[in-house]
Amino acid sequence: MSGISFNRIPGLVRPITVALLAGLAGCGEAPQQPASAPREVQVALAVATNTTNIARLTGDLQAANEAELGFRIGGKVIERLVDVGDNVVAGQVLARLDSQNENNALQAAKAIRLAARGEVEQMRETFNRQSRLMQQGFTTRRLYEQAVTGMEVAKARLEEAEAQVSIAMDRIGFTELRADAAGIVTTRALEAGEVVQAGQVVIRLARDGGRDAVFNVSPRFLDQQPAAGLFRVSLATDPQISVMGRIREIAPQADPVTGTFRIRVGLDKLPAGMQLGSTIVGTLEKSTALVVSIPASALMVMGGEPAVWVVDPATSRVALRRIEVIQFDYSRVTVAQGLEAGEMVVSGGIQALHPGQHVKILPPASGARSASLSRKTAAAKACLGNACDMRRRLTANGIFNSARGIDG
């Protein structure tokens, strides 16, 4: 069979030739792609605000001035007159020792004093007689001087005897343990029949006057606490019972076991219901300089650091910017550096953005949608957008140690 000549089929050649030429021409150029549509996002403005760092510490209520009392001499306890929690007044007897030995010592001292007084009278008569004889020339200088010396020795012995009587009387007084000031008995460590040593602490007395809220804090807290140190102290069991106080004492040395420092917050007047030994919560509010606040849903991570998408209002394009976070909760993030008040950040739809991308700003969510979102958020205690995941990642990277406030 002979080949087909295209010249003999003029009606078929032209359409095929046009199609082939069109196909060859299309091989030299890429197909035109339609321009990508702007990504729809929700935005929020960075708001300038004054914030406070909050530290919450747990401690107990103690007396500002607490005395440890003990007998000044040793002996056997025969009477204990107070118990823990008793209110006492200055001079009140708290306990007594057996005073039989001290009474005997007093009687002996009085006897020695009586003998010394008799000796003084005798030597005074001798001295007076030798003095008259010396004036008349009927005695020697030697006997006169012996009378003078004897008189002086007798007086010295009388003074010694008087001192011994005074000491014996004091020791009888030491057999009674008395309160040196009004206060409350917080500890007792004696019972009738026990033998105690001199100086042994047997009763601890919280003196009336000031009260202190005592907390153990980390060195980091001391670096961050303000000079004023104004605390709100409240009962752990009833936060409605509270009082204000100021730091009055900071331990100069850390506890060797815990590594913490003890601070004492002075409280002038306690409200009803706040008693010694109560567990309390101290709240310290520290005002900071002017900072910027943004929604928590705008927060993301870039290279292990917090960042946000910032929208250029002139071009509607986004740029990723690192920020410094100083406070974080489920709804707001406080930024110290990286943003200025009034700048626009992406708060919704941040997952698929890239630098320089063109975005379309959506209007705020409707009331019904916002209410539904709020209910879901409150029920699950979740953050808007990816803020919860952000919080976990920031914490894992050590960017901040606590969701709110100062780590005390």
C-alpha cells in the first residue's frame, strides 16, 4: 500500500498542522498561575498598660518579740502555774522550784551577819578605849594600832556577811520563774517533779506588742522584691481576714539546709481571727514600668523564643518579631520589649503564616460566636489559639518559670 500524501488531503492537513504548531509553541512557556488569595486573620492591638508582678508566699504568724525563759538556778520543780496558750502579765509567777536549800542558806547567812555585827561592836569598844588611853599616855602606839586594825577588819566582815544575806535572798527569789512582760505562753518544757538546770529554757513567751508574718524565700525573690516591701497578709483558711505589713527584717544568711532566707513582715494590728501560729499567705505586689499587653492567642515560638506576627497596616503584610515576656496567663501576655503600643499583631490564624505574606483582616467575631468560645474556654481552662502549647514550650525552654508572678 502506497503512503498517503498530505497534499492530496488538503482539508485534513491544515487543522493538524495548526494543532501541532500550537502544541510546540506551548512547550516553551510555563502555564500562568493565579495569584494566591490573602490569608484571612484576626488581629489585635498592643495595648500600653501598667502591670504588677505578684508573689504569693506561705508562712506562719509569730510574735515580733519572743522570750525564752528559764530558772537562774537549778533545782526540782514543785509547781507549774501556766500552760500553753495562757495570757500572762508582767511579774506573774509561772513556775516554782523547791526552795528548802536556799532558805537554809539564808538562815546561815543571817547568823554570820549577826556574829559579824557583834564583832564590830566589840572592836568598836576596844578602839574607843585605846583611843582614850592613847590621849592620856597610858597605852602604847602598838596596842592602839592593833585596835584600829581590828575595827576595820570587823567592819569588812560585816559587809561580807551583809552581801551573803543579800545573795541568799536573791537565790530564794530565783526559785520563782516570773514573766518579764505581758504575753502568751507558746511553749512549755517542764512539769512538777522534774529537775532543771540553771539557764535551761522551760517556757517560751510571745510578748505582747507587734506580730510578724514569717516567710522563707529564695535568693531570686530577694533580688526582685521592691524596697518598700508592702505585703498583704491573709489567713490561708479565710482570705477575707487580711492585714497590711512591711518587711522589717531579712536574714543576712541563708538556711544551710534549705538555702532559703527568712524574712519577717511587721504587722501593727491584727484583725479578729488571726492568731499566733496561724498559716498565712503573703501577697506582694510590685508595680512595673509601662509595658505592652497582647492576647495570649497571638503568642508563638521562633527559635525557642517567644514571638508574634506583626501586621504592617500600609501593606497588610506580616513579619515575625521576637518579644520579651514578663507575665503570662490564660488570656493576656505582658511584653517588656519587642512591641510598641498601637502595633497590630495577628491573634487568630497564626498557624500557616510566613514572613511577608499578604493577609486580610477579618472583622471581630460575632457576639454569639464570642460567647460560645468564652464558654468553651472557661470550661476547659484552655487558651485561645495555640497559647497553651506556647506556654508549655516556653516553660520547657526556660523562658519563664511561672505562669504568673515572681517565683518566690
